[in-house]
Amino acid sequence: MKITTIILAAGKGTRMRSDLPKILHKVAGKPLLQHVYDVSRQLENNAIKIVYGHGAEQVRTAFVELDADWVEQTQQLGTGHAVQQAESYITDEDTVLILYGDVPLIRLATLKSLISNVSDQTLALLTVNLQNPAGYGRIVRDDQQAVSRIVEEKDATLEQKQINEVNTGIMAVKGARLKKWLSQLQNGNAQGEYYLTDIIEMAVRDGLLVVTSQPETEEEVLGVNNREQLSQLERAYQFEQAKMLMERGVTLKDPYRFDNRGLLEALGQDIEIDINVILEGRNSIGNRVKIGPNTVIKNARIEDGVEIFANCVIEDTVIGANSRIGPFARLRPETVLAQDVHIGNFVELKKSTVGIGSKINHLSYVGDTTVGSKVNIGAGTITCNYDGANKFQTIIEDGAFIGSDTQLVAPVKVGKNATIGAGSTITRDSPENKLTLSRAKQVTVEGWQRPVKQEK
């Protein structure tokens, strides 16, 4: 079976009150349209067509890498008109799936179930039962409970408004049938628009059975029209992510205060995650890892037994087994820590490797540096790696001890088991097994008196 998916993504989103086209607003750090595209792309033998319109240049620029045909709707004249723009891509034998670019949480299983109901004599329609159906088109059924038509709320009688089963707009049908009905759409309504929902009544008239299915949760089919709805879908998405992690054995201190905005490629056992932790990009987390509150982790590999204390920011980093990070540490891109490394409070690393058992515990910056094993870097140490134009490397070999308040001016090398005295500025290589320091001579001035403030 060949599937042609048409994603309707041309709307402006006036109620978003934004210069950004609605489909570029994000849930879990990913544009609404990207969510819809990603799930539809998992359908086999599927060709995706995206109907776009408002903010056309912004939209195409944002999604330049998508494997889809783009169809511009220069005038937004309704959902039926939008599908008409993609009609040339539809063959008679296609199963055509209609999706919406602002309905980001639709699931693959729901789409597969919907498509399975399509035949030459059926139209598949996704409906949902809502406790509060206000604003939605109601599904009207006949005495045999077959779908007869969809009535928009503004046209519904008081009795019809009591119907809780509503139209989601998501449907699937054979291409030949759809093309015929598209040619028959009329815009004789108050909005002067061509409504795709009109084809339901056409299908019934032509003797087709409208087969309905429903999603597992109503959040799957909720769209985004304003900022409040966007935030509601964000929380719904994140709670689903939290539930999946807890089912896999992760302890979340509060599943309502956790965000996964990326992909967990690997997940160990006995992981504990405290509140307000944000995961972005692609991460893997090993066994017995503990992550403290208010921590952001992006594109990291965290190995077994690692403990990350509160308020850390970690990006594009590898953290070796049994290491301890933070609190208030920042690990920037291209940082690689071996096992049993300690990175303490207010320490920042960038583009550096740190060997087994080394410690950088307080108030230090280490950038463009290779740190060996069993190195101790004292508080307030800075690698001066940038001269305003170029960056240079610092090498600190195994067993070195760097005293507090030291500046290592790159390019420079500290030898194996060398000691750097506190308060030094090191500009030349320091030899192995020796003490190197640079200090001005300490002087005590006899007879000096502290100034006293003069009274006025």
C-alpha cells in the first residue's frame, strides 16, 4: 500500500500573537511541524507533502532538510482548499492521510489503526470523545450508529451540541475518492472557505461507510491555537516522557518537574533524577547515576555511578564512571572526563580532557587543556588559553599539584609530579618532580599607619 500524507501547515496562528508562524513554535524544543513529520515518516511506503503558506520563507528555511514535497497555499481558503493544492501529487491508488502541522502529539499506533480502516468502500475518520466538546464539529450518527455527517458547532442544534464525539480533522481515504470529492467542494458559507469536513457527507451519499477510530488519549489530537494550549501540550508531552522513564526504572523526584527535550539513547538502572532537570539533544545515562536539581544536560554520555550535584550545566561532554560533578559546575563542549574525576563548585571546563582520579574542586577555569591522572588543581586556577586572536594548549601531566590562585599561560606544560606554588603565574614549562613558583617578594613596611578619615 502506498501512502501519501498531506500535512496542512499553512495557517497564521493569529491567536499566538507572534511574528513566528504557528508551526515553528516548539514543544519539547522541537517545532510543532517537526513532531508531525517525524511520526508520519515512520509509516512505510509513505510520501509526505506539506502544504504551507503563512511565513513561507521562514518555514522553508527552518525545514530545509525535510524529505518532503512542499506545496504553497498562497491564499488560505480553508482546509479543503489546502488539500486541493496537493491534488496533483495524489494518484487514484494512494491511501491519502490528512494530518495537521499544529497537532504535534499524534502517535504512530493511532495512525496505523486509522489507515487500516481504509478501503475502496470506506473512509477512515479519527474522532475523540471530549467532556467539553465546545468549539468542535460534532459527529452525527444515524439510527444504526453509522456516521452520517459532521455538524460544526455554529450550525448545531441544542441537541447536537450535547454530542461528545467530535471531529479531529484527521482522516484517510483512497486517492480516487478524495479527488472526486475535492472537485465538488463549495464555499457557500459565512467564511467563504472550502471545508474538508464536507467530504464526510459526500462519502455517505456515495454509499461509503465512515469507519471511526479513536486515539488512546485526547492530548494526541489537540491542536495549538494560543500560548496556553502550547503550554498544556508541553506538559502533556513531558508527563508522558516522565511516565516512560519511570516504567523503565528511573526514579523521578517529581515527574511534573522534569523535561526531556531530546532522545535518551541508552538508559541504565537505578537512576535518580531530582526536580527541574532538563535533558536536551542525545544523551546516554549509565547505572546508578544521580542527577541533582536544576541541572541541564545536553548531548552527554554519563557513565555508571556518576553523581551530579545541583545547578550544573553539561553540554557535549563525556563523564567517566564514579565521577562527581558540581554543584554549580559548567562542562562545555568537547570535555571528556575519565573515571573518578571530581569537578567541584563554580568550576568551568571547555575542550579539555581530565585523567583518572584528578580533582578540580573550586572556582577554576580549565580550557583547551589536557589534564593527566591524579592531578590536583587548586581553587582559583585559570588556564589562560586565548590571546585575543588564537587559542593555545595547556598540558598538565600525571600527579601534578597546582596551587590555588595560579594562572597557567598557554602554551605551557606542567611536568609529571610537578608542584606549582600558590599565587603563581606560569609562562614557561615546569619540570617534573620540582616546585615551580613565581611571586613578588613579601615586604612588611615598618612604621606604616592606616589612614584615618578626617572629620569635617
